[in-house]
Amino acid sequence: MSLPPSEVPQGAIRFNTDSQRLEFYAQGEWWVMSTDTPNLGQGTDSTPGARGLSGGGQGPSPVAEVNEIEYFNIASTGNSLDFGDLQQTRQALSSLGSSTRGFWVGGRDAPSNFDIIEFVTFSSLGDNTDFGNLSSAKQGPFGLSNATRGIAGGGSFGNTVDYITMASTGTVATFGTLTPSNLGTYQSACMTPTRGVYHQSLKPSPYAGSTFLGNITIATTGDSTQFGDLSQERANIACLSNSTRGIFAGGYQAPAPSYTSSMEYVELTSGGNAVFFGDLSAAMKDLNGNCTSPTRAVVAGGYAAPNYLNTIQYVNIQTLGDAVDFGDLLNPRIYKSSISNAHGGL
């Protein structure tokens, strides 16, 4: 006998014998759980698994901003391979995606900020295609998505949010505004199929960290609310998630400009404050993107004084612990943004 809705705990999982699908309970409804990921292994790496893409960023002087996109199979380990190029060299961009398309939005190539939205098809190597334009140029917005809707919020000390329907091209609409009103730049977000949870730094400096975690409902439009708090102030972090758990990794910590190796996590279906997860391979910053499978979260690049990093590392999302080595990027990069075709919003 099934429980009445008022007694079903957030995050509960069931097998629906009518539809023959796994479902999870969140925000008063049962949602279909994605249980398959496309096999995009190629060549000597034929392991079935999700594909991670990492694009843009900034290299050590004199390289500056770049337009390269790299890819890797999240289910295995190894070095990244060349995928194609963005149309515009830029760093401090954000990424989002469906199971078929990966997008990069906004960004900066000094002295210009951009309103660009570009996309690739995960299964086909090649350069980005133009999608349309954000409502304004944004340096360091967050990106998040479910299977159909992509959302880009904040950036360049703004608090506006735009959204797109990822299967179409061209149309960008206003979603709402973010809380608090004094948000900074260099932002990142986690997502489930119903919810986005974002973290942002605060004015007047990108190094001024925040503990604030905001919440938006992806399928609707409207202003954000508070989800909870991190245990320490951070900025320039990575946010990673499957459909139930979000991880917040690395970044500046108070007092700036020091930074941390620690990771914290929240249960995305319920809300609340973050608790300790484990540590990255080193204290590092300048991370972004949401590159995950249902079981693994991957962090690519970053900065650990005095070095720009080419390392790729991963954790098992449901098992607390430290990150382990995955492989290497083609080149050391900071302010890249990564996305997969099996992240928590799908």
C-alpha cells in the first residue's frame, strides 16, 4: 500500500509498475528518473558512458583567452581529446545542456563581455553553432538546465535570469531576478529535473565570498528564494550534481585571497545547509561547470598557486571522500566551463 503524498519523504524512489520506470519524489510530485546515458565511447575507449565537454577558459600568459572544446568519457578515465572550437575566444563563461546539445553562454575576452549563446551536438565532433543572444552581456553567469529548458543567471554583478528552450534556436526570454540583490560575478549552479541551486560571490569584489545558496524552480518563471548556506564563505567554485545531490568544490575562502581544497554537499531534493564531503587534490580556484554522470562528478582545470592546472579529477557522488585522478586536459586552463549529457537535470 502506498503512502499518502503528505507522508512521502523528499528524495524517495519507487518503481512505477504501470509505466515500468523508476521515479523519485520531489516538491510534491513523482518525477521519472533517467536511468540510461548515451554510449559515446570512441576508438580505443568503447566503455558505455556519458560524455563530458569542457570549453573556453584562459591559459597562462601569454595565451590568455581560448576557444578550444575538449571531451572525455566520464565512465572511464584518461586524457581529454579535441572536440572543436567556440566561435569566440572567452573565459568566465557558463555551460548548460540537454542529453543531445551542450551550450556555452556569456563570458569575457578583455575588455569585452559577451551575450553569446553557442551550442554543439554531444555525439558529433565539431565547432559550435550560433543559437542566439542573452538579454545582456554577462561575465561569469551560472548555467543550469533540465531536459528542455536552459537557464543563465546573474553575471557581471547583475541579478537577471534568462532562459531558452534548448531544442529550438534564437528565442531568449526573461525568467526572473536573483536574491540577494548585491550579487557578484563568477557563479555556478547545481540542478535536478525540477530545481536549480546556485552559488554566487558578492559585490564589490569577485573575491568576496558568500555562503548563500539560492533556489529556482526550472519549469516556472519567477524570482529566486534561499535554499540554504555553505559552511564557509567561498567564491569562484565548481558546482556539480546528479539528480539528488549537489557538490560545491574549491574556490576562494575567507579571508581572501586564500583558497581551499574542501568540498561540501547538499541533498537537492530537500533543501538545507551544506556539510563536508571531502577534498580536491589541492587548494584551487577559478572553477566552473556541471560535468557529471548519475554516479561521478568531474572537475577540470583550475588554479593552484603558482600553477594553472591541466588536471582532471573526480569523485563518486553518493560516496563521501577525496577526489582522485582522472587524467589531463590538453592544456592548463582556468575559468573553463564544463557540461555533460547526463547531468543532474536530465
